[in-house]
Amino acid sequence: MLLRSFSKRCFCTAINPRPWLFVGLGNPGDKYKGTRHNVGFELIDAFAASQGIPMESIFFKATFGKGLVNGVPVFLAKPQTYMNLSGESSGPLAAYYKLPLNRVLVFHDDMDLPCGVLRLHAKGNHGRHNGLKSVIYNFRGNREFPRLRIGIGKPPGQMDPKAFLLQKFNATAQERIDAALQEGVDALKHILSKDYASIRSYTLRGSYPFS
């Protein structure tokens, strides 16, 4: 299945392409590693590994890395503030690099999407996601930044959503997440290679027919 739509307008900045900031949301520490709430961190790690970008420094309360991908500067951040205060890192980072918010792409888990489904949006509300609430608050209420939603599915039965978020995936769900992360990496590389000026909403499904 292909992407439903994508803007063909791009920046003509071959000499000095404008940077991107990719922010993955999650909770720091081994206790939370591999949990549903940390898939934003996992996508940052997968992308960094694919591009050979070390994530070894701490900058503005985030584990941080930077590199060039297809000639485009990219900054990678995993806020270490815990999920509910993610904006305390992402807000200052965007301000420090003087980035317009359409160049800040936030990755986060989403219980409203089936496990392994990815959706990219140019802007939107927080959808009851506390990490996004914090990011929006620290962007002074501005919601016009792209976000990549990573589906983790809904909690079964009457299970407490908070407990569900902090659980690890079973084997079947982990296979879906692993495939989704690879698809996310491929999509991010494509976005950077084309240096898109704007992102429209679409569902990712493994192929990119736009030019």
C-alpha cells in the first residue's frame, strides 16, 4: 500500500539545507526500556544506528546526537525529563537552533492506532498524550509541528492504560513494532533526502511513490 499524499513542494536549499530536529518521546532508564511508552525512543535509536549517528551527549536535558543525512543537518533528541515533561527539553532545543516548528518532528506512542501502524501528521492536538501536552506547552501553545504516531494498540479488557503503557510487547506485537520502526527509518530518510517544506497527513505502508 502506498502513501496517500505528500507535498511535492520542497526547499531549494541545495547549498545550505535547513536542519531538522527529530524528538523521540519516552522515559529514561532500564526500567522503561522496551515498554510501549518508549517506542519514540526506539525510533530515534533505530534511525541513529542506521545513519551512524552517535547518541552519546546530553544537551538541553536530552540524550543527543547530530549528523548529516543526504547533506541535510539532523539533530536527534531523547528527552531525559520523563514523558510528562518532554517539552522542557524539546522546547529549548528548537529555540536554541532557531528552528521553525515545521522542522521539528516528534515521534510518540499512540493507543488509538493498531500495533505497528504509523501515521504522519503535519500538526494536531495532543490527543490526551501527556508527552505531547508538555511539548505543545513549551512551544507556547503552538501545535503546528509534525508528529509521527506509532501505534501500540489498546489495553485489553479493563486493564489500566497506565499499566499497559509500561508493559513490554509480547513476541507477536514486538515483530510488528520492529517492522514499523524499520518503515519509520526508511520514511525519515526519504523526508531528509527530499528536504520537504511541508508534511501532510498520511498512513505509512512501506512504499514511497512520490517524487
